[in-house]
Amino acid sequence: MTTALVLIDIQMVFKSPIWGARNNPEAEENAAKLLEAWRAKDMAICHVRHVSVEPGSPLGPETGGTEFMPQVTPKDGEPIFEKSVNSAFIGTDLEAHLRAYGVTDLVICGLTTPHCVSTTSRMAANLGFNVTLAHDACAAFEANANANWSGEAPKLTPQQIHDSAVSHLHGEFVTAKATSDILADLT
């Protein structure tokens, strides 16, 4: 198959309250449904995790935050790509791996929508991959919702942050689809 599933940063650290409120509590379960379908069809799967190089980062290896959530834990033989920046293509051999297997299309899901999911999706499209974003297998947090270049922006909800990120991606970098529609397309 020429379509790979790319699961981004679905890590235990994102269960921590440090990130604040989030949208879409079903994101991990939807990602697990995609993973199960890809495994059943023996299609290409790529697990990505963020391993920070910043001292004291919650995404650092010393915190346990780099562990995958149980419902998407890689099985033996499924490739894992470790990154230390937002894009899964920077500092990893993800692109070379996908090209070696003749992958042309990606289904991307994970955490968080406006950060690593968005950056990886944009770069994947720029690299020439056809990208489908499983928007309901992604989520956003309120952390940094007050951060604004002007300092005057109203606080955005996690849903507004997520919707904005998906809206910016859809049509230019990705085709945003629900997990159920992606799974229906596989049959």
C-alpha cells in the first residue's frame, strides 16, 4: 500500500494537567481505531514521539513523558521516529523511510493539533505527500492560549485553537476527514 499512518506524539505526558484544558477527549481512541485498521490491512505505520533536549522539559526522557499512551503503543517491528522539534521530518529518517517503501499518501493524527501535527502536516505536503488529517484523532490544549504577539488577544478555548489549526491546514496542506470516513475509505 502507498498510504502510511503517521501517529504523532500520542504520549503519556499529554495526560498531565500542566497543559490545561483540552478538546476532543476521544482523540486517542480514534487514533487507536486507525492504528487497528492499518494493522489489520498490514499497511505502513510510523510512530513519532517527541523527546525534548531542553533541560527539565516535560517531554524529556527523564520524566516518563515520552512513553506512548497504551492504546497506541507500537508493536515489535513498527518503526518509531524520535524528534526534538515540531516537525517529524527534521532530525529523523522519516522521509527516507516513507520513500523507501513507496509511500505517497499519509494519514496523520496525534497531539497537538496546532503544534507538531500542524508542522508535520505542512512539511509533508511541501515534500510532495498527499496528506489526510484525521481531525478527530487530534487534540489541542489551552496552554499558551493567552500567548499573543500583541498581548491583547482574548483567551481561546482548546476547541477554537483546534478548529483554527485544522482550518488553516485544510485545502492547502491536507484534506481534513473524520476517522469514520477514513476507515470507510479503507473498505
